[in-house]
Amino acid sequence: MIKLVKVLHIIGLIMLLVGVGLYWQSDIGQQVSGMLVIALLIGVGTLIMSPLPVALVIEWAKKQSPHSDPKE
């Protein structure tokens, strides 16, 4: 499961970078369809990237020992 989330994170990062690159480096953002493409790439890219930190915290929490002895 974590491997899938990592792959989706990389895909989302690429989409975000392509969207920002198109915004900065081309005139496609001057047309309505270009604005839609740029917004779609940036929005979906960040949406796909977002589950990774949550998955990493869940994985870290599962690795913690539930039967640790409290120091008194």
C-alpha cells in the first residue's frame, strides 16, 4: 500500500511541476483552455501528493511497540 502511495506522490509531483512550468514558460495560460489545463495539473497533482504524509505517519505508528514498559 505504501509503495502505491509513493508512486502516486511522484506522479503528483511531476504533474505539479509540469503545471507550474507551463504557467511560467509558455503562453498557454493566456487562453481559457490553457488556464484549465494548468489549473487541472496543479490541482490534481497536489491532491494526489497529499496522502503520503498521512500514510507515513500511520506506518510509523504501526511500527511503534504497543507493549512498551512505562518508566516510573
